[in-house]
Amino acid sequence: MTGFPLIIVFVLAIVLMIIMISKLKIHPFISIMLISLALGLIAGIPLVDKTLEDGTKISGLANVIGAGFSGTFSSIGIVIILGALIGSILEVTGAALKLADMVIKLVGEKNPVLAMELMGWVVSIPVFCDSGFVILNPIRKALVQRTKESSVAMTVGLASGLYIAHVFIPPTPGPIAAASTLGIGDNLLLVMGLGVVCSIFPLAAGLFYSKYIGKKVKADDESADAETVKTYEELVAEYGKLPSGFSSLAPIIVPIILMSLSSIASMAKMSGGLASLIAFLGTPIIALAVGTAFAVAQLRGAGKMDKFYDITNDTLKTVGPILFVTAAGGVLGKVISASDMVNYISAHATVLSAMGIFFPFLLSAILKTAQGSSTVALTTTAGIVAPLLPVLGFTTPVQITLVCMAIGAGAMTVSHANDSYFWVVTNFGAMSPERGYKTQTMNTLVMGVAAILEIALLSLFLH
């Protein structure tokens, strides 16, 4: 099956998947894998590998599923494990509480959701949002205990800030790739500047929705029994003396610095042995491994190395379900990519070109919703839109940068079951998939709409 009927089938498949997970209570891993398999069969992906007459090789459905599963593990699997291990150690040593105390002193106790959102926004400029959420989650949990703020509000606030910078501001790979494809790769400072400006509306929308949904939805880690909830002072007393600020911050800030240096070296087109070393240390897996080493040193300093084995074991038990469900989402994205859907959308892109600045947003949103990856949506949409820029009337660097921003806004609209970030946010935020649709999915819709409205408004004045 190809063309528009395939898009209809895809929409129905997503609806069925949501029903299976939320209403029929079928485990997300099973639901996503079944939908992926069914969609692959309907889309006409061959059962086995085949070679066309022109020599083109087409992977069979089994290999497509395998590639989607393994590809997700290779991209963020170890990152999630190491990030979660850092978080566990920070909790055991009391460093997470120390960090929470530092944040509160900076922004005050009255704005914890805003603090988490802005913290996520800054961290996600050099770091992938998946990694950023895992890294900052211990601070979020500690702030929930410190301020008694809604766990859901804090989760959605953190997820909002991370996601906005992820799609708008280089050196995150998606915006860089989109800018280069659109021909403004040499104007990254302009892209970064407008990325900051275009973050204003979605940041405000994310903050508003975080506080709103925090009153409507409860996370699993929010106890209804007030007598079992310990005060911040009681928690501190359990640790005796909390670690120093530097020791608490090092496992988180060192990976961020390493990844930032790698991004800067790449943007500056550095070469040679030093550049290779910086690139190696800035790889998310290696950067988080260094962060883990700092965390282990902190654990040793606290005299709790005897707990390291149990901490590691418990961490692996916690992240295991997250990894497998995330990998299942990768399978769904791979099946969509292997079908004819993206080609059909690309072939009919000119029909929608009359929509102006809303065209790249809508196209990116369709691709984002279809295959799950914001980076793929950014790069694919940029490739489709680039030849159409003169037709759309966008010719100056500022106008083309606004197109890049519109693509970024679409690339966050919306995050659902085929997006690894959806599962990171819902699982680490202690929410079921059904609550994830009400929080993460709806929030990305609200932020995406707010972002494109700001971009459309800017396009009226910036030329």
C-alpha cells in the first residue's frame, strides 16, 4: 500500500496503539511491536531482503524491525543507563538534595517549575534532550521533596525546557543540520539568536501548561498519605553531612562541559589530535562515563562504596523497561521510514506551499508525529523545503532562519509513543502512558502551536 491510503492506515494504527496501551492495558512494548509489524505488512515492506533490477537492495520486514530495535539501543541505550546510574548515586549520597538547595537559593522557593524549565533549556543547548532529562531528573526529584511542588508539574516543566532548546538552538545536531541544508550553515550565530527569541512563547506556554496539568494529574511517586512524606530537613538529617556544591555538581556539569566543547570544536572545524580527543570525550557515552567516574568518586568520599553493586543492580532493573519500550518506539519509526509514506509526503509538498511559514511547520509536524524523531523531522523537512524557498518567498538569511525555526516548531509537535523522549519523560517522571498523553503529548502540542504563532508574528516584521 502506498500514497494517501497508507497515511490513513497510519493514523488508524496510531489510534489503535493508544487504545491498546491506555484502555486495553496491553504493555506498551507488545502494543508498539504489534502495530509496527502490522503496519509493515500493510505498507508492503517485503518479508525478506530483495534486490531490484537496478541493484537497489530493500531490507525485509524482519531486518527493518531488528535495525529499528538495535539502532535505538546504540544511540541512547548506554546514555540512559549511565545517566540513571549517576542519578542513583546522587540520590544515595545526598548530592541531589544539595543541588536542589543550590537551585532554590538562586531562584527562590516560589518558582521551582520555572527553575527546572530554564535549567533544562540551558542544558539542552549542547546536550540531547533525552540525555539532559536523565541527567537533571535527580535534581527534579530532590526539588519536589524540597518545595512540595507537584511532581508532574516539575516533570513537564523540565521536559519543556529541554525540548525547546533541542529543536531551536545549535549546537544541537538537528537545528545545525537543518540550517546547513537550508543554506544558512554559515549563519549559525543568527540561527542561535533567533532560536533564543523563538523560545519565548513556547517557554511561557510550557510553564503555564506544566502548572495547569500538575493540578490535574498525579505521578506514581506522589504519595497521598501525608504522614509518609518526609520533610526536607528530615531527608537531610538522614545523610548527616551533605556533599559540597562542587562535588555534587561535578557528575552533571562535567559531561555537559565535555559535550559543549565537542560541539564548539565541531562548529569551529578544528582538526588534529586535540580535536579528536575533544570529540571523543564529548561523545555522550564517554562524557557520561566520565560523569559516572566523578559520581563513583563522590560515593567513595561518602564512605558508601559497599553499596555500589546494589545501586548498579537496582539502576539496571529500573532502566530495563525504559530501554525496551524505547527500542520498540524505534522499531515503529524504522518501519515508517521504510514505507512509502515519507516519499509520498515529499512528492506532494508543493500542494501545501501556499501556506507560507505554516507549510514547513505542518510538514515537520506530520513527519515528527509519523516517525518519532525530532532530528529526523528537522533534517527531512529541511531537505524537502530547501528547493521550495524561492516559491515560498523566503530568500534572505533572516527569512530562511525563520523557516528553520518553523521546522523546529513542527519537530516538537507532537511527542507520543514512537518518540524515545516520550518514554524517557513518562518513565523517569513516574507516569503511565495514558498520563503521558495528557502531559508530554498535550504539552508538546501546546508548545508547538505557541512557537509557530510567535514565528508567524516575527515573519511579519523580520525580513
